Amino acid sequence: AQKITQTQPGMFVQEKEAVTLDCTYDTSDQSYGLFWYKQPSSGEMIFLIYQGSYDEQNATEGRYSLNFQKARKSANLVISASQLGDSAMYFCAMRESLSYNQGGKLIFGQGTELSVKP
Amino acid sequence: SQTIHQWPATLVQPVGSPLSLECTVEGTSNPNLYWYRQAAGRGLQLLFYSVGIGQISSEVPQNLSASRPQDRQFILSSKKLLLSDSGFYLCAWSVGGFTDTQYFGPGTRLTVL
């Protein structure tokens, strides 16, 4: 069964340092996508970064990068140069069976609460 | 650019009362639309999704229903709310394609008393 596991309920990081948020997944599909979302206290889910299972290079978006290790089934989010505004909940999510315009659902992990200290 | 609206932002309803939450998307045509629920301190759970007008797929059997009366409008309803319906309801849209990234609205916080 498809599953996302985030083992870190809470993390602390010093401002300007890098932090890694862990995510492991379980799927029997060969074609899938992995997403990271940020949820600040306001509640809105903000899309950060996407990694496809067939992408050979790790995805990067500004200060966000995804450390994708397919054999280990892990998709860790790395935030470089942390800022106070990065304090939020972070969710890893997966969509299986990618096909064009399938309208497939996302499976979410339980999230990691990141606190950035000044 | 595309924007997604949800209302109301917060709602307090008694047990047994009806519910209607509305979601609209601007700036795109024929989006895929989704309703998720988030219990306190938990991840999101997909409730319904729609790939077109009148096409609704249900993921979790419950006392909620969804409708899509117009291309960019998605409505979540209930005839009689339960205490367990309390939570944060998020609407999302996507435009298909191989990546099909979902973008979320601001959410509705529902408390059933």
C-alpha cells in the first residue's frame, strides 16, 4: 500500500543554517511523483518542489532542493540558509501511477514542524 | 495568473445542521478540483476529486458529498453534520499534464459543536 513516512515531528534550526527534513515512501509503482508543501500557521498549503520518479537529477527551487534516493525510497527536503519565515509545518506527498491528466490523489505524510531560531 | 478562493474562512455549526463550503478557481479552464480534510496535527486526507463538470470521485465513504455545478466551482456539502466532521477543509486545483501539481486554497476551518 502506498505510504509516506515523516519521522521527525519537530525540528529546530539556527537561522542561516541548512536543514534536512526526512521523507520515505512506499510504492510498487515505477511511475510516481513526490511533492513537498509548506503550511504556515495561516493554514494555506504552499507548493515548494516536485520530483518525478524518472527524473535523473535532484530537483531544486531556489533555497529548496530535494535529495532523491530512489533505491532507498527517500525524498528528503533540504532548505539552505534558513530564514525566520521558514518556520512552518512541512509535508511530503506522493502521487502514484502518473499518467496524463489522470487527476490522481496525493498521499500525505504526517508532517514535520520546523522552527527557525534567531 | 490563477487564484483559488474558499469561503467561508471559518464556520461554527451545531451537530445535525447542514453544510455548504464553496471553492472557485480563476484564471484557468477545466481544472481538476479536489477537496481535502486535515484533522488537527495530521496530514491531509483526500475526500473528493473532479476532472470535469458533474464528474465526482469519492475517496472516503462518509456523510459528505461534493458537486461541481460549473467548470471552476466545487462545493462540499452535508445534510447533517457530525462532531467528527470538524477540521480544516482545503480545496485544490491542478491542470493535468504529467506533473499535475496541486495548488491549494486558503482553507475553511469548521468546528462542529
